[in-house]
Amino acid sequence: MSTSVETTALPDVGDEDTGRLDGASKFRIFSVLAVIVLFTEVAPMQYVMVSAALRQIAPTFPTQGANLNWAIIIFGVVGAATSPLIGKLSDIYGKKRMFLVCGVLFMIGCVICAVTSNWMLFLIGRGLQATAIATAVISYGLIRDLMPRHLVPVGIGVAATGLGISALAGPLIGGWIVEHNSWRAIFWFLFIFTVVMIPLVMVVVPESKLRVPQKLDVIGAALLGSGAVLTLIYLDNGQAWGWTKPGSLVWLIGGLALLALFPIVEMRVKQPIMDMKLLFTPRVSVVLFIALLASFMIGFQSYAVGYMTQSPPQATVVTEIEAATFEQVKAGALAQAQGQAEAMAKAQLPPGVELPPGSVTVPEDAVLSQLPPNMVQVQMNPGYSYGEGFTLLKFATHIALAQAVIAMIFGLVAGLWIRRSGARAPLILALVIFVGSAVAYAVLGHGWVTLALISAVFGIAFGIYYAATPNLIVEAVPAKQQGVSAGMLGVMQAMGVAIGLAVATAFLHANPVKADVTVTGAPTVTQDIPLVFADSGYVITFWFIAGTSLIALLGAIWMKHGRTPATGGTAH
């Protein structure tokens, strides 16, 4: 006998009044859209700024060492885990209301991070800030409910790629703050930005009238959120902990078990957090599958290009090793010469007479003149061809800004295209460029000009992809499932980024750069160069990501959904 409980179907909203701005002026409509999009910019903007400030944050927490990366990890983990829950709460209690709740929580987190020198409190502050990730999830629902139907695809395209505040101002302002102020100024800046935006949202953005008349499925939310957290923690820390160690696998097994339980439990409750039949329909599940694989490329591209260009050139590393080794040799030679001089001086003293301290000195120049020229030789094995030594500001002005502007433009262009012909064709084009960009990164040179050109082309795909995927979800789900569905998309994208970076970390650490250091008259010593990886590590990773992007492309080609002009959710 079945133990399942029949799921209560949520009524279709059809033409139900959601507060749509059909009769409003263009100025009113675009003001609402601009404020919504600006508010969502705070999450990516803080990511750029805080990542740039990690080196400055480290001295405040001197005992944390490698754990300092949790300042970044916790933001992604908590954000991914809470997005479906916050999305569902926005379906039930109101999208604008939850939009503002996320803003207030982010603001509180900024204050905590700005004033504390306690590591646990700092992480709590970062966790509160992580709720800002859900503003993107909520924004899709607000745009769907408030924008005139014909502007929904375009509005989502703009929201997905932003108005450029995070991409343009983030690196510039973040870089300036890091170079000229305390790292705490970053959190005060973010606090002020949020203080300005919250009243704008309250005044300019109307509340959606759409509500889902149901109680929150706490068990389902706990299973999904906890499963996502445990899995992401394993993926983020597996390299440091050891991928196959029992203590690490506990996190993975526990997370996957909870995620596996989630659909089983949800099919047996009366009012699930998300309709499982809807989740597993191809028009939703295929999009989530594509998002998972495509996010491998998105996560690694942003990491790799920034890391490679901000790494020091090989010649600089060689010079630093030679200088450090020579200083060690010189110190040893001086100590040896000093010891010999003191021994000779003592031998000339009468018995019982002590040599006064400091009475014997050896001229440094005399010792250095005895050392053979070029006595220290450093050979990188293997070497690497990338490395520009860029600061964050230089990386932004040379590479990141162009990519961001192109992505922003093509997000809007893709929205118009999607409105005319559907989201499938734009998604296919984006994934074709993903594959081509990954191959180009793998086979072409790693100078900054080459990386900048490839990144500019990738920016086209980035904008189109982020316009296409949320539009596909809007067209696939009823309005009353919009928040949680967009939250599931966010979870899959976060999982994809985490998995992609985990695989990349394994490949990179398997291909370290080593230096063979030879000192005249001594055997060669080989030493690892920390945090610098051989070209082969990046090449292997980009080929791997080209493969995963190709699988995502095949999924998009097979996909039946998104072949007709986008309606802004009219079908539901």
C-alpha cells in the first residue's frame, strides 16, 4: 500500500492581478527595473571587493591561515543553501518584502564584519551577507510579476547581467579601497550602498500581489539546504582535507544522502516546497542540468584569468629565489669567516684572556669578493608562461571591465532575441562560445592580451547565457513556483561552480611549479613554488571544462523547451 500523500495542486494564476505595470509610463517601468537590478548588484560587488581584500584581512585573524578562505567560501555556501528557501518565502509572503529582508540582513552582516576582530563573529557576518545572493532569485519573480509581459524577457536579461555597478565599480572601488584604506572600509562602503538602496526599493518598487496560500515545508527546506551546505563544504575543502579521507567523505555522503531524501520526502507531503513533478519535467530538469555543467566554465574562467594575470612573472620568481638563496649563502659565508677570524684572534691571546665581544669584525666586501660570480643558478622545472603581476585595478582595467561591459550589452541583446524567437537558440550560441573559449584558453598563449581577447569573446556568451537560463525557467514554471524554481537554478549553478573549482584545484595541484636551485659546490635542491602552477594544470582543466560545456551544449540542442518566442510566463 502506498504511503504517499496526494500533493495539493497550486492554482494557476493565469491573468490574476499581480500588480503588473501595464498602464505605467516607460519612465516608471524602467525606474522600477533599474532599482531592482541595482539592488541585486550588491552580492557580486561584495565578492569582488572582499576577494581583493583577503591579503589585508589576514593580519587581523593571524591564527586562521588557510581557513581565511572561509571568508569567501561561507558566502557561496550559505547563499546557495538559502536561496531556494528565501525564494519560496517570497512566493508565500511577498517578493518585495523578502527583497528588503535580504537587504537588512546584508546590512547587519556588513556592520558585524566592519567592527569585529573575532573570527567566528566575522563568519556570522559573512553568512548574513550571503542572503543577498537570493536577491537575484527574487528579482526574476518581481520582474515576471511587475513588468509588462513583452518586457519580461528583456528585463530578466538585464537583471541577469546587471547594470555594470558590480562589474565596473566593484574592481575599481574595491582596488582603490584596498590600496588606500583599511579593509574594514569595504564593509562600510557596502553598508552605505545598502542604506541608500533600501529606501529606493521601498519607494520605487511596488509589491507583487501574487501570493502562494500555503505553509512553508520546513522539513523539505531543511533537507535541501543542509544537503547543499554539506556537499558544497566538501567540494570547497576537499583538496585541503584530502578527497578520500573518511573525515572528508562524511561531509559528501551526508550531503548527498540529504539531497537524495529531499525528493522522496517532498513527494509525500501535501504542500511541498516545490512540486516534484514540475522539478523532474524536462523543461525544468534539463535547464538545471545544463546550468550545472555550464557553471564549471563560469567558475573556473573567472578564477583562472584573474589568478594567472595577477601571478608574478616567472622571471620575477627566479630573481627572488636567486636573491633569497644568495642571502642565505652570504650569511653562511660571513658566519664562517667571522668564526675563523675569531678563532685566529683567540689563538694569539695569552692563556686565560677572553676575546672582547665585537673586537673582531670581518669586512663584508672581503667575504663577497671570495664568492664566485653567478654562484646561484635557478631553473624552473616545469616553468610557466603566464604571470603579469597585475594589481586588482590593473586586472580590472585591462581585462575584467571589457568582459563585463560586453556581457552587460549582450544580456540586453539576448533578452530582445529571446522575446522574438525563444531562449533555446541563444543558449546554444552561448554554449558554443563556452566550448570555443575553453579550447582557446587551452591552446593559445597565456599573455594578458591573448587572455583579454578570449575573455572579451567569452563575455558575449556570459551575457547571453545568464539571460537565457532564467528566461527558460520563467517559461517553464507557474508564477506561484517562480521563487523556489529560480532558487533551484541558483543551487545548481553554485554546485557547478564548486564542482568545477574542485576539479580544477585537483588538476592544478597535480601540476606544481618546481625550482631546481644550484649553488656552486653544493648539490642541486628542488623546491616547490607555492601557489604557482604549471601551464599544463590550466591546459588540462580548460580541456576538461570544454568537455563539460560540450555536454551542456548537447543538452541544449536536445532540449524541446524554449523554441518559441518568450511570453514572460503567459503560458502559466
